[in-house]
Amino acid sequence: MALLISAFHNYSGKEGDKFTLSKSELKELLTKELGDIFAKSQDAKALDKIFKDLDANADGVVDFQEYVTLVACITMLCNKSFTKK
């Protein structure tokens, strides 16, 4: 859990509020921390969709609670992958 929290805070606030991720901060986090999963996130449309889906309150940034949604979804997908084997 500490690594997930730390990852958020390592990228948040580089462009503004230190408690939120801008679209470019989210892209950097996805690319550097989750590159194996999001290697194809270089596609601008795919990144826009991920960002829009995470930004539940449509305020133009991803806060920690919205980031946790991403973490939960990835965890669920990984669980499905592991249970299929």
C-alpha cells in the first residue's frame, strides 16, 4: 500500500495542486510505474479515455480517491489473470 501511495505523491503536484494528478502527470505515472500494463498508453485517445474515466467529478484532475479507482481496477484485472491459470 505504501508503494501505491508513494507513487501517487511522486507524480502529483508537478504542475499544480500537490494532491492531484494532471493528465500529463498521470501519463508519466502510468508509463514509468506501470509500463508493462500501460505500454500502449502512448495513444492519446486511450490516455484521454483513461483520464476521463478516472476524473469522476470532471474537475480536470485526478485526486487520490480517483487514483484508487485505477488501482482497484488493475488489481481486479490481475486477480482475473491469476485465477485463470
